[in-house]
Amino acid sequence: MCGDTCVNVTSDVANCGGCGVVCGAGQECVSGSCRCPARASWCGGECVDLRSDHDNCGACGNNCGDRVCMFEECVDYCPRFATVCGNGDCVSLQHNPAHCGECGTVCGATERCSDGECVCGAGFS
């Protein structure tokens, strides 16, 4: 019980591991611990994908400037299967849960991006 509400502290992002323990931006609560989803890293107070994040390309704080980030490297342009979204992020609209199908379309916490559509993730229906 957290206050007068029954919560599951092993999976509730607002009460992760205990009442009032709130996970950070983009984090999920797994077994009572806040963590970034698969393929994401904790940088500057949020979960980011080091493979495509313009401001954290390959490592936290590595900004690509006027270039784009693709596969953890700052490059001059995106390959033909990728699109520039946001602040110079080079992403696959077919598989990126932060840009699913089009730039800025974010899949829900229990969803994944498959062929450009947000679908239920493993273990959810």
C-alpha cells in the first residue's frame, strides 16, 4: 500500500521498489529497480539510444553538431533506409519506438515498433 492505493512496487514507475520512488524519463520499473529499456542508456537524466541520439552519439555527451548519428558514429548523412528525425537523429522508422512510422510517433511503455507500427511488446496483449 502506498497511501491508500494498492501498487505493485516491482513494476510501477511511480513507486518502483518503494512508495514514491519515481523512475526517470523513459525508464521502466523491473523487479523493483528503475532501468532504461533494452538498447538504451542513461545520459543526462533520460534514456537515450546511443546508436542514433544526436546529442549522445556512441557515448553520453558526444554531440554530432551539424552531422547525424548513425550506428554510434557521427556521419554526414543518413543511409537510404534511415530518416533524420528530431535534433539530427538518424533512425529507422520501421523499428525505432521513439519514431515509429513517422518522426515523433512514440510507442507506449508496453509496446515495440514493428514495421512502422506500435504493437504490444513481449508478455503484453
